[in-house]
Amino acid sequence: MSASSQVRVRFCPSPTGTPHVGLIRTALFNWAHARHHGGAFVFRIEDTDATRDTDESYNALLDALRWLGLDWDEGPEVGGPHGPYRQSERRDLYADALRRLAEAGEVYESYSTAEEIEARHRAAGRDPKLGYDNADRDLTDAQRAAFRAEGRAPVYRLRMPDRDITFTDLVRGEITFRAGTVPDFVLARGDGTPLYPLTNPLDDALMGITHVLRGEDLLSSTPRQIALFEAFARVGIGAGPPAYAHLPLVTGEGNRKLSKRDPQSDLFRYRDRGFVPEGLLNYLALLGWSIAEDRDVFTMDEMVAAFDISRVSQNAARFDLKKAEAINATHLRALPADVFVERVEPYLVAHLTGIGQPVAGGRLSDDERELLAAAAPLVQERSVVLTDAAAMLAFLFVTEESFTLDADAAERNLGPDAKPVLDAALTGLDALPYWHATDIEGALKASLIDGLGLKPRKAFAPVRVAVSGRTVSPPLYESMELLGRERSLRRLRAGVERAGGLG
């Protein structure tokens, strides 16, 4: 693909609040489109709203893309030929474009107030909420001077074309906006302060963006952008409108658009729970696209190879947490063992710290890491998210002073009826010459199933809870081998004392 025909897309969020899943879904589709065509993924920050934009949110955006592996070809920290990539550093470019548009007659000063516009509609028998009526298009120099003499500050509006605006949406097909349905719109305040309707398309034009993939909630602004791109081209800026693709909304409960304020939309909520990037991106890709009718699980390399923007659905995509978890679990199981261990470690450290077992330096010791490597395969198949694995493994790493029982698990499994079970388990285990999983299994089955005549669930649940503190743990015999003879027996004796004390 030649440089002149290279696909160029952009991801241009405002640094306000926490990145949300709908925003990242848009970034993913842009990234996949660029990678599929061997094009460029441009990351641009729209930070001209000083009242809402924050450095914290800006850093969160970079953190989100890095965590997910959505690498950008141009933008902050990477640079590129069209920088700077933060709008707050591009004000001279906006001022120059506005001047050129004004000199060419593409924009004009407008002095009408909202009250005057509404009054004119009422006087003409029209809906007062129709919006601006283009009344200031042909003001004379004298009229403008009179308004300025009154102390009025104008806004600058683009002169919309008196014709239909038709374009082919790559997702929705041909769309037409009839002449006169889109009024002249504001590009800048009277002092020249640029507004989003100017800065966003201008940056696209200056950066050579060829395809704009964005949410369908922005579809109504497309005719304004197309008209502005055409005006830019007439004054020597850019090469005309890009291709547009409007992506389906991501909805939550009740099929309402997933709000930024909805906790379910918070991207970092999923990282904190232990979603892996591979799993979360796979699920987000399904919010409006599929690799095949009978296949939900795929890698990002497979997505890039198959991605076709024309196959994106027009229908809203509902965020289904259960499905997201199921896909994440599949990716967890597919991780190589050493990678799984590496991913689990920070969650295990965080879990231990949270239960009062601080980890020196925030990292496991070499011995603890060796223990984690041995234990991790026992929970990899059982985990949905990495915090599941951390919670199941924590009992191996806590000191006896910090070891606690889950209250509900203890109440249901370590009552008076558990005392004879744990006594028998201790008797059988005490006699073992070797402390291996197969020996532990044989001793417990002989003591509890053969000796006491118990069914497996009744036999092993008290032992599991006494040893691990939970009803859900890694396989029991392997867990006890890793925990070691002395610690296992000590916890079983503590379980006997608890059960006896309740009798």
C-alpha cells in the first residue's frame, strides 16, 4: 500500500474520567482496521476543555492502551510527523484555519441570541426548538458594527451548503441528510476560541485521517463534518472528507446506552478483578463484530487478519458480564504456565496485603515464587479471573498467625459433626511415612470413606475448609502436599478445637 493511499485512523478521547468499555471498544475497532490494512493508528488527545480535562485521566488513557496492548503509531510519547498530538498544544493551527475560512467567506459572524432565535420561530409559527435559523448569514458591515457597538460578542458559524449531503457509511450504507435540515453551526467563539466542531475535523484533515470509526451517537454530526471538510479543502487544508463508519452503541441493563457513570463501564474494574487483556479485548470485539457465526474465542492476531468493517453490525450490542467472564476464563486456561504465574503474582500480593499479610517489597520471595509456580497449575483450570486464583492460593502463603477461615464456610463445615471427621483424618495422616499427594489421598479415603463410611463430600469438606479456610480451593491432596505436613496437621488440629468448642 502506497503512502498516499495508506489507511489512517484515529482514536481521540477527551481526558475526562476513567476510560470506559465503550470507548475502548471504539479504540479496538480502529486499531484492528489499521492493523488489517497495514495502516496507521493515530492516538490524539482532545484536551481543550480546561474545566474538565485532568492529567490523571490523561495518564489513565495511556495506561489503558498500554495494558491492553493497543499500540499506537503516532501520538503522545511516540511522536510523529503531524504533532503535537494534544489539542491544547495546537491552538495556533486552529486560529490559522479559522482565519482562512473567514477570509474565504466559508464562515461568518453570528450575533443572534438563543432568545432571539426562539422568538423568530414563534413569530413564524414554527417549532421554537428548531435551533438556529441561519438569520445572520447575510449581515451587512453596518449591522455587524451596530451589534458590536451594543457590546455583543459574535460566534463564528460555518455556512452549510444548500444541497443534500449524502455519504456511504461503511457500516450502514448510503445515508442522506436533506438540504436545510442541518443549520449553520458554531465553530468558534467571537474571541476565536475554537470549539470541538472545528478542532476535531481540522485535526483529522491535518493528520490525513482516511477513515473515521466512531459511535453511532455521533452520526447526526456527520453532515456538519463533511461540509467542513469540503470547506477546508477549498482553502487548501486536507483532501476532503474521510470515509465514515458508525459503530453500534454498547448498552447495559434495559438496553440503555452504557453510561460512563455506570460501574459496569469502568475499564479498570475489569483489570482490578483480574481480567487478562486477551480475554477482555476478545469480548469487546464481540460488541458489534464476530469472527465467525459459530466462534466466539480468538486472539488479537486472528482478529486483525479477519477484521472487515463492513461486517460490523448495525444493531446495539449489550454488555453481558457472564459472557465476558466465560471468554476470559478460556483465555486464562490457554496461557502458558509460566505466563499464568507471572500474571497471578501481583494479584496474589494484593490479596495477601488485603488480608493483613504484607509482602516485603511488593514481590514474592524466590521460595514463594517457586511455591506459586508449583501451585498455579492446580487453579488455572478453575479460575475465571486472576483474583479467583489469588484467593484460592492465598492459604499456602499466609503465616499461621494470619490464617483465617471464611466465616460462612466454617459455619457450614466445621460444626460439631466435623470433629470425628477431623479426628479420623488426623489419625490417618499422622501415620504417613511420606507426605505426597497420593499418600495423603490414600490415608484420607481409608480413614473417612472406608473407616467412617462417609460419602466423599461429607468426608472431605471439613478437611478442605480446615486446611484452606475455603470451600473452593485447589485439589485437596495436592494442596496439602504443597502446604506441608506440619502446617496441614496444625490447621486440622485447630479445626478439631473449633468443632469441639461448638459441641
